[in-house]
Amino acid sequence: MVNYNFDKPWYRQTEFVNKLGMSNACLKRYMSEQLKAGKSLAEMGYLKFKGFKEPCWEPHKFIAWLFENKLEPEPTYDYELAEQKKIRMGIINFNKEKAKKEAI
């Protein structure tokens, strides 16, 4: 896992997304997915303090959650790579056929 150095134990959400280079919309989508799965936002590092206008985030906990839940594994074998390419091409061809049918 990659080691990140954070100078604070938690960050306000606006500062956190800027520090990570992530959009606020992406973070909110991840939060929504987590809630729809019936899981707690605290598992992601979400903190809500009284008196703070926006939520805070525990950066190390979020990075660990991100790697565990959102990182796509690299294919190990040639057949895995070939399968991924086959799937992508199937999607591209499907979209092209759909566009042709809509143009008619």
C-alpha cells in the first residue's frame, strides 16, 4: 500500500477532497454507495463533530477503505487481460450498434 503523510488527524471535507485531488461529487457518490450497501460512513473515516459546518474525514482510514473497495486489481495472467479486452470491445460494439439503430 502507498504511504501518505497527512499533517492533521482529520480534515474538513472541502480541504480533504482538495488534498486528495478528488471531486466532491465523487466522494458523495462513494458515500451514497456505502449507505445503499447498508454500511456505516464511519467505516470510510467519516466524522461529524458538533459545531462544525461540514463533516470531517480521517485520511488514513479513508485511504485504506479506498484501496480495499475501489481499487481495480491489475490482471495477473494473459487470459485475464484478453478477457478484459473482449468485454471492453463487446461494450464498444454494443454502443455502436445501438447508435446505428437509433439513427435509423
